[in-house]
Amino acid sequence: MFRVKKLLCGTLSLINYNGQVGETYATIKELNKLTGLGMSETVVIA
């Protein structure tokens, strides 16, 4: 997780506050996508 955050986040590059918010939201969206890919699918066995 450290390496993923280091690759995606780093430091905020935009000076504009609204740009930083958008950049943060994009990073969060990518982290959520990667977390979802790593989750296993469970099936109930009856």
C-alpha cells in the first residue's frame, strides 16, 4: 500500500485549491478501484 500511495499521491502539484481537491478526489478514486480489485469474491455454500 505504501508503494501505491507513493506512486499515486506524492505531493499535490497544483497551486489552485480547487485543483488540489480534484487531484485528491482522483487519487482516492484510484485507490478505491485498486482496493476493490484486490478483494476476493465470496460465495455462500449451502
